[in-house]
Amino acid sequence: MKSIKFACIAVLAASLVSASCSSDSSAKPGEPTDGIDKSYPVFTPIGGFYREAQTVSISNASGGAIHYTLDGTKPTTDSAIYSAPFAVSKACVIRALAVQSDGSFAYAQTAFDFDLDRSTDYAGTVLDSPNWRDKVIYFLLTDRFYNGNASNDDDGDGFDETTPFAGQPESGFNGGDLAGVRQKLDYIKSLGADAVWITPPVKNQVSEGNYHGYHGYWASDFTETDSHFGSLSEYQSLVNDAHEKNLYVIQDIVVNHTGDFMKITAPVTEELMNAGTLPSSVFSLNANSVPASAPDQLPWKFNDPNLLTVDEFKNSSFYNFKPSITDYTDSSQLLTWQMSDLDDMNTDNPVVQNLLRGYFRYWIDKAGIDGYRIDTVMYVDPAFFEGFINSTEADNQGVREYARQKGKNDFITFGEAWSIDETVVSSYSKNRLTGDPRIDSMIYFPLTFAVRNCLSSGSGTRSISSVLNNRYTVKVGYRDPDRMVTFIDNHDMDRLIMNTDPELVKAAYALIMTLPGVPQIYYGAEQGLSAQRPAMFAGGFECDADAFDETSEWYSFFKDVIALRKSHDVFRYNRTTVLKDTVGTGGLLAYALTGRDPADSAVTLERAAGTRALFVMNNSEAEQVFNVEQNIFLKGDSLSLLQPSSPGYPQTLTASSDGALSFIVPGKSYGVYILDSLDGTSEDTSHAIELTSSYTEVFTGDAISVSGTSTHAGTVKIVKNNDYSNAQEFTVTAGAFQLDCGIASLSNGTNYVEAVLLAADGAVAYSSPVSFKIDRPFVERAAASDPVNDDTGPAGYSYGMPTTTIQPYDGQMDITGVSIKTSGTDMRIEISTRSMTKGWNPTINAFDHVMFTLFFAKPGSTEGCSVHPRQNYTLPGGFAWDYMLKAEGWGSSFYSSQNASATVDGTSVSPSPTSEVDWSGIEGTRAEPGKIVFVVKGASLGYPASLDGWKVYINTYDYDTQKLRGMGMESSEWKFSGGNLETDPLVIDETAALEISL
């Protein structure tokens, strides 16, 4: 197929150069006389991707002469005159001119591409489509997984793509390929995964001047394999071997963009086109692109708007010639502007729609794959996917319908919509007005963001339960809520293990393994890898030795947790009932699982052993009281602990006479239970404790009186906000009691107190909680100003900002002042900056273009750390921190100095401080000056008795796609300049240390 395509492309390339050199820049012909409507050339068929040669006709309602070209040059009256339909069987751009009644011209263009060679179609083993809810997906970056064929590591063009760009150590091609994936299929199979999701294997732009296209998302030709990854034959062998092992293969695809071949700083408009050649300040081809400044494939090679007529630009352009998105909250920009400088395809153009359908029918033919993951769908109109996925149009079917006709009855498609807004995500699964299907599954970003933020920051678990409760609502409107692809880590995020305790990472995966959906594991998680995109083979990025140990702790965990899911239907077919969550601070999340019929999810299974289950998680440092009355498990029901679960959980739970389940949950842990037997003997209910206090006043002091009654003598623990580890302990006799309890360490707002009786005879009883409110004013205890425009690095350095004009860097990292206020043992740290922005639509903290790092030192500490981990910096003035907060737009993480070093952040602790940014009354996504407030609760600092003498030091830098932004000596669009990423301090601005004085 490609041999015939290359010839046409070569002709077009030469023609484009000629056309560019000879174009008349004084005017764009074809404007009609006033009052005369244009009659544009019409192509039949309209264009697209075909498996058979096509006969093309061109019509014109005005009846005037039509001239056309097949080589991409602009037609003139000297071009071939259309007289009869003609055959095309090679890739080409057809451009036509129709002479109007007034003598003016009307132009149109289309594109055709072909796959005529059936001898190269996939002929290997084919698997019937599975029930995807029973499957687990293993997602890998092909370039980073395993190098199975070293001969394709360099494509031989003289450009060394294996060497990373300065200040971007992860940016080079590593050598992983399709042959490597094929060689490691047994490793994936042994883990328990059922499907392998590979990054796009298509031919890519090698480099755009700042990074390399090793990831596969910058297409240069949608129907060629990239030589770095291997040949079509190697791809077919991978799929065949996978199918032989009963493994499915899912291909990542892109329908939004190609690579970064053009630079656009402002929208190309009809007015600019009419004015002649576009100013280079508005449009230019990317001179730094390797190997060329245009894709290889037609019509994407046709990427210079200067070669278009105004008619073609308005009506039949293959690209949206718009600049990069500057405001990710602007829906109009999202759909037609470039995402991060990547050239935006005009998916409103029916020809483009047809081409894209054809490209991805092609891979079903050629590789025999079993599904598509669809990249960046949020930048494409949701309606596009109705046809792309499901069209039944003859010879132009959507990909899912085409696969069905090829015998794949459930060809899975799932889309990436990077958003916490479930109405946005779900809109890509179906048309809410008509119910028409779109993408049959979506990646469950709202759940992922909630889980990751909750576990990395130690924040309230209500964020997770809210997502679980919304899943089936009409308002959200998912096409199939039980088919969502659930995940914890991917290639665009810090791995969760970087920001939280390993046991909570296990909790996160246990959570998605007990919920409906299709769980996805990100390669390397099963080896405990912490880098974002490391290689798994020796010599690759962040990898000294092959990392395929099937006896490792993490491999064993994932093998066990996958087996847990597959061994019990209730973890795949269920409805969740949230039993316990927290607001404001970390603690418990618990939900019961009620089994549904695998054949009909609307049918609830009768209560029986194995049909009900319980998941409990504690994201706080402290032990927590779990004491919940519920009606899923009835009196005497016995639940058995399953593995994997964290240490410290009771092996069995038995529901009491009132349906209560009660036990103490270990800190930073998770437990999974299944209903084992029904209607047994409930636990002894002769022991009881009750709180009789009722609080109507608002407390401003440091103590509270708690009254209650106990049926037995023993030890009573007064537990505040479920925190069993920090409970106050008292000895009581049977009868009434009154106890004075300290509340100095509690925060403003609603708090809860409950009692646990540890009777002398060993019995345990729990009271119901009682609420009370605290309201103490915040008082300023320390403040300092900081020079303006000193965001150039520490003393002695002169760093430059990234030069991008897309949401430019201008003051977001420039601290101008700090104020620290306290209330009890809580802090409120107000940071003033020269500006603040949120145009990149941050999901966790309402600011972007900056990462704040706050360091806290407690008085008299000898255990502090004096370096800024991973940022090449010793803190000034001998400052040694005990706690460190890192906060950027998409996440926060909080550490103690335990185990901290120049390369290790320390030990994750919770709860993490939170941020407040008031954007009310501010139009747009930029404010000058900016003010960001961080609220630090006493619980975050280990419940200090007082904040007197605590010190705070703050500095700024920036994060880029969940990694530290690059730095090099030379000026760069997306990197800081004037320094070395590996050796120089990664600090842009800093404050003096402030000391709190009470």
C-alpha cells in the first residue's frame, strides 16, 4: 500500500514548494461580486479513506467550468478542466476551481487515501470479545517497557534521538519496541492482566525541538508504524502471540492533533488570509521539527495556510489554524485551538472525519487489535464520536461497528477526558438529548483525582464517596457506569507512591479492584517504580537493571489483588453503599458492596454468603474508630477478612443486634471483607456506653466537659474526630461520669467526640458521636515583605523564565509578601505574589505556573533536614525543616523529615495543608497581584502543644506535567534558562524564615 502512496507524496512535496514560491501575495482570488452567492465545487464521494479505488466526480451548481489538480497545487484556468469522472487510487489532495457566472472563482479541496493491499491484513489468531468487566488492563509506554530489537533504536536519519535534550532528562528515545512487548507477554499474563494497552505505534514526529516523540502521540503518518517501535509484521506478531496467550491488545490513538509542525501565535482569520502572505509573527512552520516541518502523510503534509485560497481556508481546511489554548476554561478554545502547540485537526470537516474513521478501521484490518484508547477527546466535539465510533454508513463505518462486522462483538473504546467534571466526562459517552451512543467507555478521571488527592494529602474522604454516589445519577449520565476504566497512575501524573505511603497506594488499587469497571495498571507499578516514565530495561531512563522480578513485594501484591477481584463476582458486579466518610480532614472511607447479577446488573442478588462485601480504608496517620449502624449486614452476619489487606484488621467481623459493625482501624491502611455466613450469634450487648452531653454553645477555649454513662467499670477513651491514636484516657466506674477533655489541637468548625469503653473483663463498647463547634479568631503572628521582580533564583543566580507566549510566565512565582496567622494550633499562611493565573485549569489548587514549597521547623528540633529534596538546594540561614509541603495546581504532598535527603522527599504524612484562592470578582484567568492562602492544621504538625517558636520558610519553582520544569543554559519556550537542571538550585524566589511569636 505504502509504495503507491510515497510517489504521490513526493509529487505533492515538490508542488507545495513551487506553489509557495509562485503564489500571488497581493490578493486571494475568488471573492464574489456583491450580491452573487458562490457555487463551490462539490466532490462525490466527498473524500476519505478507502479500501477500493474510487471514481470521483466534481459538480458545480452554477454550471461553469471546473478546473482541478491532483498534486496539491492551486488550480488555475490553465489546470486540467473537468469533463468526466476520473479514478483515483493513490493518496492525494484534490483541489478544484469553479468559474462563477460573474467570472470570479470558487474553490474547494478534498483528500483521498487508500489501503488496497489485502495481502498485508492481519491473518493471525483472533479472540472473541470478552466481557470487559471481568478484565484488567496493563498500560505500558512502548518505548520504556522493553527493548526487544536493538536494531531499530536509531532511525538512521543522522539525528540522535536517543540523547535527551538539556534540562529534559527523560526526553530521549530509550529503545523499547513492539518486539520487547511481545517478549514480555508471559510476565504480563502471570500478573493476572488480561489486556495490554500500548501507546500509539504510528509513525511520529521525531522531535519538535524541545522533546522527542518517543511516546507516540505526535503522528506524522497515521497508517505507518514508527520505525523505532518496529514493523507492521512485528506488530502483527505481537498481537498474534498475545491472542495465543488469551491476552487482548488495545491500541492508543489520537483524533485531535498531529505533532508540533507549525507555530501560530494568533488565530489565522479570513481577514489575514485576504491580506496576502501571513505575517511570520502570526504563522510559521516549526524550523526545529525533526525530520521535517510537515507530517509525512497527506493531507496533513499540506499544513501551510499560505497555500490555501480563502474559500478553502473557510470551508474545507484540514486543520484549525489557531494558536495554543490560553484559557482551558474557555470551551470554544478547547475544541478548535491547539493543545500544547500540537497541530489541531479540523474534526468538523466531514472529509477529516472520514479519514480518521478510515485510519482506525485500517489498524483493525492490519493488526487485529481488540480495542482503542482515545487520547485527548476533551479537545474534540463530543458529537464527533457518534460517527467515529458507531456509524453504520456503508463502507464508512465507525470503528466499533466495523470491528463488529469483522467478528469483534465488543471492540472496546474508552476516551481520555482529563476533567473532574463528570458532566463533561460523561458527555463523551452518549448524547444526553437523544441518547445516541458515543464512546462506549470513559477513563474515570473524576474518581482518580478524588482518590489521588485524598490519599496524597490526607484530606477528607467525602471527595471519593461523592464520586461513588454520583456514578449512576441521571445528572451525570454515563452511557454505562459499570464499564468505566478505573486507574490510579498513568504517564501524565506523578506516580502516587511519590506522594503518599506505600500502604495507601495498595489501598488505592484495592479500592478500584472492588468497584465495577475495568481496572487499569500502569507499567512498573507492579515493581514499585516511582519515576513517571522510567524504562524497565537496563540502560534506559531511571533503570540500571531489568525490572521484571516476579517475586517482588509489589508484583505479589498486584497478583493477589487482581486474583481477589477475579475470585469474587461481588467485586465486579455490585452497587456501593457508602457507610462512612469524613469531611475536612482524613480518616475513614467505608462502603458496602451489594452483589448484582452478572447477566443483568439491574437485578440485585439475594443476600447470601459471597454476595455482600465491605471495603474499609483509613487515609490518616491515626487509628480510627469504625462504629457504623447499617442495614446491608444484619444481626449475626459474619464477615471474613480477605487478602490482600493491611495488617492489624480483625480476621472476622460480626454485626451486632442493631446492625452495627465496630472495630478500631489501623492508620494508613485498608481492609477487604466478604460476607461469610448469615444470621449467626451477635456479639454481647450487655456492655454499653453513652454520651449524654449536648452542646449548643460555640467554644473558643481549649477544653470541653464530656458527660455520659457506662454499664461497666473500666477505661474510657474520649475520641475526637474518630482519632483513636490521640484519644484521652480515663478510668471510670459503672454509672455516670463527667470528664474534662482538651480541645486546643482541634480546628475551627464542627468537631465530634465519642467514647470507647474498654471494660475490665475485656469487652469493648462504643458510643454514638456528639458534635460541637469551635470558633477561635486567627491572629497575625509574623509577617514580612519580599522584593518585587526578584524571581530570578537565589542570590548569585540570574535565571530566565520560559519564553512561551501561551499563558506567559510573568510574576506567578514572584513572592512579594507573607503573613502568618494562628488560631489555636492551626496556621493560616497568606502568600502575596506579583500575579496569579489559572488558565491551565488546575484541578486541586486554584493556581498554575508555580509550585510553592513551604518548610516548617519546630522549636528545639534536632531531627530537621537542611536540604530541599530533589531541587539541588541547601536552605539558607541553616534552616532545617521538620515538615515540608509541596503544592502545585494538580496536587499537594506533605512530608516529615524522616528519611529525607537530597534525593528523597521524606516520609509522607497527613493531613496535608490545603489552599484557598479567592477568584470571585476576578474576570478571566489572571489576577495582579495574587494571594494564595495555605491552611495548616495542628494535626498536620503532629498536634503541637503550641506554635510559639515555629519557623516557616517558603520558596517557588514550577511543575510541568507532574515533574519539575526543565532548566538549561539557553533561552527556551518551556524551560527555565541560565542554569543546569542537574546541579543548580531549582528555586526561583524565596522568603526569609519567619518565626511565630505568641
